[in-house]
Amino acid sequence: MLIVASNPTKFIQGYSEQFERSFLENLRRSHTTKRVSAHVVYNEYIRDKNHVHMNATRWTTLSGFVQYLGKTGKCVVDETEKGWFIQYINNDPVAMARQEELKRKRQALLDHEERNRRFIQAQVKEAQAKFGLDDDGDENKPAHQPRVEKVSMSLKLESKSKLASVESKKSIQSAFGQDVDDKSGKDGEPSSSFDHETSWKGGKRSAVDAIMEEETRKRQRRDEDDERANRLDHWIQPGLVVKVMDKDVGDGAYYKQKGLVVRVHDTYVAEVRMLESRDVLRLDQEDLETVIPLVGRPVRVVNGIGRGALATL
């Protein structure tokens, strides 16, 4: 007591630094950069029997400590009706570099999609201009409409029975997909003109669809090539939680049990510490498989695009 009383500022400063360091370490490990209630983090921290009590620090309340973390830029804090909430700011150079790399890749992907979208729009406009389509896919009306002469036709009245038989025949032919208008108009011209115009419009629309389908296939092939280029034949990394899938390991005692990769040897061999028995095993990559965490927990990409990056499931 006399030693503490002789220089209380020194001891309070030391305990304050230790309290802050332990609190932030618990926040970083348990919640990473997620927004969480400060009381939840504090209750997790005091579960450790060897923790530093807040009474020994320069902060008298948890609210004052949280506000201090916000002012010093170590955390993002905000006060709500449910109390103070806190979010850890990861200033680790490695983590910041990783986040910057992920941001750059996302931006590159967005730029790539934007270029594809603009290219497809340009192709569609070119096809519309070439085949005379407007924005709705219809033909542009010519500036000068040809004069259409009114044609009058006279037909002899036939008996009702004959007309009914003709209509019945047309219905049967239409049901079997036959052309029922072969004799409509003079020499069948109106029917022939309509069929030709319809098929021509369909051809123009098919050309635009074909361009868009081709661009979609090209984009899919590029994505598949990028995925193959970033995929390796090894994936084990230190810090991964894996599951033993070889029944011969330990005569089946470790089958489907989880462990933590603590070290990697020669790229394909992992030194695994089992979570239950705490035994350390040396296993080949083929004897292991990855473990998918619960929703909301951190997950690491072990292969393909974004290999080594951390994300939240």
C-alpha cells in the first residue's frame, strides 16, 4: 500500500493500459469488426478470473471507457436506447492491406461488368441501327409512307352451307398447322407479305438476342478462366478448423473430429491439434476437409478467387 500511495499515477496508468489492451483483444477475437453491445463485451471480459478490475483504472464507468475508445479512434461507438454499442477498428497493417486488396478486386469486378454492359448496349444500338429497330424493338417508320390505293372487291354470295363448310375446313387446317390463307387476296400476296414481314422481324430480334447471348458466354468463360487460374491443388493453412475424414487415423478414434491447423509442412501436410483430446497429429491434406462455420461467424477463403481473405458467412 505504501508503494502504491507513493506513486498512484504510475500504477493507475499501468492498470489502465493493461485493462484497455485486454478489453480490445477480447473484442477483436470474439467479435472482429462487428457492431456489438459494450455490456456484452465487458461481461465476456470479466469472466476471466485474472482480469484487471475497472476500479483500478482511471475510468470509473464503462460508458466513460467506451467514449474514450471512440475519441482515440480505436473503435466506432454510438449510444442507443439499449445502451452503448461498440465496433472494433482493425488497424493491423496486414488486415488493412488485405481489405485494400479485396476492395481493389471488387472495384475491378464492377469495372469489368460495367464495360460489358456498355459493350452490350453498343452492340444492341448497332443492331437496331442496322436492321431499322427502335428502342422497343419495332421497325422505324419510314419518313415517306407509300400511298395505299383503296381496292374494292366484289364477291358472289354463296349459300350458308357452303360458307360453313369452308370455315370448317379452315379450322381443321389451322388446328394441324396448315396455312389457311393461301388464297387470301389476289394471288395470295397479302398472306405472303405478312409471313415474310413477320419472319424478317423475328430475324432482327434474333440477331440482337444472339449478340447478348454471345457476350454472356464470353463473360462466363472469362470468369471460369479466372477461377481456374486462382485455384491451386493445396488449401491447408495455419489457423483453419478442419475435420478428420480418414477412418484409419488412430483406428477411427479421430474420425470426423475437429482440429486446428497449427503448422503446415511441405505444403500438403498439416500439424493438427484436436479440439477435444488436445492431441497433435500430422496428417495429409487428403485426410482432411474444411469445416463450414455458423452463420455470422468469420470464414476464410482457402482456394480460388480471394484465396486467404477473411469474410463473414
